[in-house]
Amino acid sequence: MRYRLILSDIDGTLLNSNHQLTDEVKTAIKDYAAAGGTFVLASARPPLAMTALAHQMGLDVPLASLNGAVICQPQHGDLKILSATPWPAGIGSQAYEALAKLALSLNIFSGAHWYVNVVDAWVQQEAAITGFGAETAPMEQMLAEGLPVHKMLCMGEPAVVDRAEAIILAHPEWQLVASRSKRTYLEIVRQGVSKEAALRQLSDLFAIPMTETMALGDGENDLPMLKTAALGVTLANGLPVVLDAIKTVVPDNDHDGAAVAIRKYAMAKA
């Protein structure tokens, strides 16, 4: 086949507008894997949420979770961590102490774990979205003892989230990047963590040259990986900025665009 590694976004790319994976897309992924291809799901979702999603899809594929901060492989009902990019040592405690002064729900993602001090309304809301619950734990103590942090999620009112973002920006020495996934959600990862970086790591992990990689996506945060892959493919429902930059376009996510991309481009003979 032409492209032996595919890194794919989920929402708006694999899933249709009803948040469903169609039989045609599912079959295309399975056929690609059966032919020897490596198909990887990429999302800001935590590992266990992605595992649940992959299980619903009937897929057993590697996962680039937390926007690539943790790359893992479901294995015998467990998760094998293939690669992880934690925050710098000691920064978890410093950032947590600063942000805990605000009226925020603070959530720590460490490997496959999701830790909170208390299950509040924000945590309940996120659990309903992701399909699994957080673990209550003494986070301040765990961070002081060296708990690795792969992502912190701050949830709260937009004005308070603005203040949290300003705190991160005021401390470049922490080597962190904060981005809004919603007006009420601030996602904080280490600098350099991205789907693009995940693609490069996966290329190394599976010993597949970058010249044999393909990326699928529809959002602005997908652009770096779409540009880095040997072939970046977007769907007709992609954002205008993506459609302007990526010239290989397939039908939208309500017309099995991902399946078209896999069969037309990835499974074509090199």
C-alpha cells in the first residue's frame, strides 16, 4: 500500500454529524489494518475514553490520547503505554498551587488515570461526555510526591478560565501550553505536545518512514499533522482554513469521506 501509517482525528472526521461511526468507515479501517496498515486514533480525549470509543467502534488500534501526550495500545483488557510526554518535574505542584486559588474544577490526567479532589458538577458533566468517571485522590499530596502530569483540565466560568490562562502565560519557565477546547475548558499540556509530534513519534515507534504516512482531519488543530504527513487529507466539512491549506479533499463525514480516503489513497499501490 502507499501509506502504511494513518493518524486520524475522530470528531468530524471518522464520526458523522450524529457522532456515529458508519459501517462503511469501520469496514475500511478493518480492511486497511488487515492489509498490514497501522491505523491510529488521535484526540484530546483521555486514554480510557478513547478505549471505550474504540471498543464501541469494534476496533483494536493504537491511540494518541490527550492530543498526543500519551500514546497507548489496548492490550488484553489493559492499556500498554507506548510513549508519554509528562510536564517538567515539579511543575505540577507549582501550577496546581497557583490555579487552586481560582474557582475552578482542576483535573489531572496521569497515564490512564483521571484524578480530582472532589466530583463536582463539572466533573460529572465531563464524565457523561467521556463515558468514564474520575478517581478522587489527594492531588496536592500526589503532585508533591512526583505524580507525572500529562494534562491538566481546568473547568469553570469563562472569566475564571481567562485568569487561569493568564497564569500559565505568565510562567513561560513552566514550559506549558494552554488552549481552550470550549469557553469553559482550559487544556494544559507540555510544550511540544501535538498531533503533529504524535505522528513523528508513531513513525519512529512503528519504524514506518514519514514518507509512508497519511493524516486525516477537519479542524484547525489538525493542520500541523495534515501538513507534516506525506499526505494530508481533509473532508468536505473541514473548516475553511483547513480547506484552504489542504488540497486533497474527500466527501464529508456524512458521506463516508474517511472510508474514501483510506481506500483511494492509503490502500492504493505505491
